[in-house]
Amino acid sequence: MINKRLLVKNLLAHNDENSFYDKKRFLDIGQREGKAKFLKHVCALANSNPENNSFIVVGVEDEDNKIVGVDFFDDSKIQNLVNAYLDNPPLISYENIPFPHLPEGKVVGLVTIRSNGKVCSLRKNIWKYYGGAVFFREGSISMPKAYGIELKSINMDAVATIEQHAKNNIELTLDSVIDFINHRHPDMESNYKVFKEQFVVCWAGNQKKVKGKTYFSRVDIELINEQVKLFYSTLDEVTISYDEDSFATIEYVQLGLGAKQRYYPLEKVVITFEENGTYQIQSELIFDPPQYDRKTLHHIFNANNSLLAKLGKNIALKPSEEEDLQHLPDTYLICYLNGFENAKDRLDAARSLLKGRNPELYLSLKESLRILRKVKYN
């Protein structure tokens, strides 16, 4: 069983960017250019490593390998994105790896790419790349290739050695459980569960009971053996259930207009552990978004657009407008879920305007974009 934190450390310590490993300060797959560049690198790494894993480490400075981290990226639909744009797409996963020195909510992203053994290519045009393009790695650069296309395995031994050095052990597992419960979340309700005598899941959160049902807020869930953060949210609420074979969560999001707020189930995730030392993660979007009167939403959408225009021009807001601004991420999200396609572009545009204005409001904006991303790629 591979400890993903050790894997990241081994990749950073012993390798410059090469034909099986790339590093990024951040990914921006919400924008067309960022999405295209990400798909290009995935395609190139898959073609350059037909018989072994390849990796992208996210949240690392390019010059000195300093680990600075990125926001927790909860997007189980990243495989759907790759399937939509690539022919012969590889298997791909994005995992959030906690590091002790990073601030709360910050992790290192680990993208693992596994080729299906066939030549991977772009299925359709995106940004400046044309459909049918094939990419390979040449050193640390992903380059297009139009002739002499042949898949060769040249990195199997190097990758196998790195993964072997990242194997877990009992000491690391016990230290991580104690650290999670006693040091990282001493003020919360914390628990752990061992599955199949091998896997340890830890979770922590503020607990409350409503009508006999237990909910957790400020939730942090980790698969300790692999040092993978499975879930993290400071805003949404979660229910947790488990038996001897599986661990399941249902995530709820708070939505509504004005004071009429309620929680809606968003996604169910079930981790099933096997006797042979493997596990499967299955996610199901169970979201049924609230529907509102179109005329009311038109008014709200235009009012939000006006607020953004004033912020862009540095015009002072009235007290009533400041109050409306606090609801802007949620109301734009509701507009999008009710058919206002331009609301997503408005949310993206609001990032730079709200980032330095109010930390809580900016966090709410990122949560709205996360929910939107889940719905879009489902």
C-alpha cells in the first residue's frame, strides 16, 4: 500500500520534471486555456508511459520545489472531463495529500495517470489545440507529434523504485492517527475505524443531531494508510455511516434565497474495502436543485451583475448592497441551476473582485464553484 505523501516527497526529492512526472503551481481547469493545457499534459504523460503510472504534482513552486499547497479540490468527475476530450483516455485520479506544515484547508494535489496501452489523442478542438493531435513528453515538455508515433515503455523500473520507496508501514500509520486526533483536531469530535485489518479511516467534525440523525460540519476525512484527504469542507454538512466493509458519506449543501434556506443532499460517496487489500470509491450525484420563479431570478441576476460592475469600478456600495453582496455566490449558483448559463462566467469573474475583500465571502464563492463543477461534469 503506497503512502501518497511519501510518494510526493520521493518524486520531488529525486526527480526533475521528466517523461513520467510533471509539477504545477496550480491547475485552472475552470478556464478554457487551463483545461486545454491540462489535457495536453495528461495525453503526453499517458503516451510516454504506456505500462506504468505517471504523475502531476500540484501545489509546488517550479524553481525550488517548495511545497506551498493548493485548495482542497473535491472533483470526482475529473475522469469524465478526460473522457470527454480524449480518445483512448487513460485512467486518471486526483487525490488531496495533506502536509503538516500547510495551513488548514491547503493540500498538495496528486494526479495519477494510467495509460490504457493505446495511443491517446485529442478528440476535438480546444483552445489552440486541434482535434486528433497526439502529444508525447520530451524531457520536461509536452510536445505534439505527427509521425513516427509508437508507444514505448522506458520508465517502468524508475517508477517501480519510487513507488516501492513510498510503501507504508505500521509506525507511519499509528503516528498519523495520533496526529489526526490529538493534534490536528483536538477541539472536535474525532473517530477512526479499521477496515479489513488494513485500512484506517479517520474523521473529525462538529457534531449535531437533528430529528435523531447525526450531522457533521467543518468535516475532515482521511484515509490514513495512503495519506489521502477524502473530504474537507468548512461550510457544508455531512452524514457518515459505515459497516464492516464500507464507509459512506452524504454531503449536504445549504441553498436558498434570503432567509429561506435549507439543506439539499448533493453527493453520496461509498468506499468499499476488499479482502485482497484493495478498495473502490463510487460517487453518485443525488442533487435535486431548488427551482424558482424566472422573473424573480432575472431581477436577482441583474442586481448581482450591477454589484460586480460597481466593484470593478471601485464604486462604494450602499449598506443594502453590501448585504446583497454576501449572498452573491449562492444566488449566482441558484441562477445557474435554474438555466442562467451566463451565471458561471459571472462567478468566475467575481473571483478577482472578491478575493481580497472578504475571506468568508471568497470561501463561499469557491464553494459555489465547487458545487457547479460537480454538477457540470456529472
